[in-house]
Amino acid sequence: MIMNMYLIILIMFIIGNMIFVFKHKHLLVILLSLEFLVLSIFFFLVIFLNFIEFDKYMLMVFLLFSVCEGALGLSILVSMIRTHGNDYFQSFSML
């Protein structure tokens, strides 16, 4: 049963990476795929830390950083829409 969970989490991680690589037209899709990757890594940590019977304090730290990453991504999205009018990467210059 544990191996099935690891397989599902691996498939989630691969799908999130594929969406991140191939669907990079809109910033919102990229942010959603990154959150999907974070969710799959969180599931992996939950199962792994339960398996080795380790303290779950690291999960709270991981959730804290993932929430901060999501808030930062949304703030970048809002500022990009305010300045450029859309969330296309082609209209956004990194310089």
C-alpha cells in the first residue's frame, strides 16, 4: 500500500513538472503547477515522516514556506496585471 502511495505521488510530481515545462504562456498556470508540485512534495513528506516515525515539526515549517511562496507568487501576479494588463510571459520583460 505504501508503494502505491509513492507511485501516486511520483505521478503527481511528474505531471506538475510537465505542466510547468510545457504550459508557460500564463503566469497563473505556472503558479498553479508550482503549488501542485509543493502539494506532492508535502504528501511525500507526510508519508515518509510517518514511515520513519519522525517528528512532524518539519511539516509545519514546510507549509509555512509554501504559503509564503504562494503569497509572493500572487503578489507578483497582481503587480504584473496592474502594470502590463495581462499575465502573458511574452509581454513581461525581465530587464
